[in-house]
Amino acid sequence: MSFGPPVVEVYNPLDYAALPHKKYLDLAGSAPREVLFLGMNPGPYGMAQTGVPFGEVAGVRDFLGIEEAVGRPRREHPKRPIQGFACQRSEVSGRRLWGLFKERFGSPRAFFMDHYVANYCPLVFMDEGGANLTPDKLPKEEALPLFEACDRALSDTISLLKPRWLIGIGGFAFKRLELVQKKFFPDNSGFSVAQILHPSPASPKANAGWDREVVETLTQLGVWE
């Protein structure tokens, strides 16, 4: 795949941050899983640095216990250097997500007993100024083959984990889950698709009490007691 303007750089953390990503997969364990949480794509100070979905450095290191060597992309945007676990910037979305899981479950082992966190797309996109571009901002002709590949990967993940709940973290992930359900599992009544509020600091509602909102949503759905 190739990407033109407004995209000027593309990072693939599954390549240069393969070591911590593998540690995450080892920690998350084997199938099945009751709940699959799905995000959109890596944030510049989260998975882009650590290789872990929503991978805010402190949360990955201190809660998940993962700290491995991280390489560098073949080409780096001067405003988006990859510093790995030396990155001093905090990914607010990841801090909120893993912070909630730490508060509720206490340990990674307890969380991963029934839960798994993944991203729909593993790639990071940047414009000329270094701003983060989410996949939904890509031109349609470039997004189509990307989404087809990500849909297949997501369907494989669902088939492997056999979750009862597919939870989109935000509207984009929720819509992709719905589309993948219709496309790959048209007769599957074994799981339900739902949505929680995205923890992004760009959301006033999330800033007003994201964890409380999410716990209430998951409790009402019956995902959590």
C-alpha cells in the first residue's frame, strides 16, 4: 500500500516495536476471551512508542510490566521521533484506559483472564506538520484496501478469541465491528457489539468523568457486574 498527501510519513509499530508487542501478546495469553476491546490505531505517544495498544509508557511499564527495546522506523518525521520507553509524553487515552483496568482488576493477570485490547489498524499516519491523521481521514481510494486488510485481521482475531462482547472504543471502532460482523459473521448470534466512550482528551464528555461513564455503560450492558 502507498499513501499520498496529506500523509507524509507512516509508522508501523509492529515492526520497530516488535519486542514489546510480542511481550504484550504473551502476557495477554491464549483464547478464548469474554470481552474484546477495540481501538482505532496507535497514538503518537502510546502504541507508536511502546508497541502496545493504548500503550501509554507508564501504564505499560508499571502496570503491565513490559519494557523492551524499541527500534526506529526507516524514516522518521522530525516532529514525531520514536523514543520508546524513554518517551516523556503521556498518552492520555492510554492512561485512562489502562488506569481504569488497573483500578478495577488490580493485576494484568486478572484483567487478561477474560479481556483483550486490540487496535483496528496498526499504522500511524502523520501529515507534513507532524499532526496525527486517523484512518478515517485518509482518501477513500487509499482507505479501501487498508480497511479490507484490517477487516480480515479483525475477523481472524474474533475467530481466535471467540469473545461474547465486542466493544468499540469510540464510534469508528464500533462501526468497523458492526461491518465485520455483517461481512464475516452474518449468521453469528454468539456475540454482541457495543460501544463505550473514547477516552480522548479531545472529548469534553471524557474529560468530565470518562471512567465513571464507561463503568456505567458496561454495567448496564451486562458486560461487567
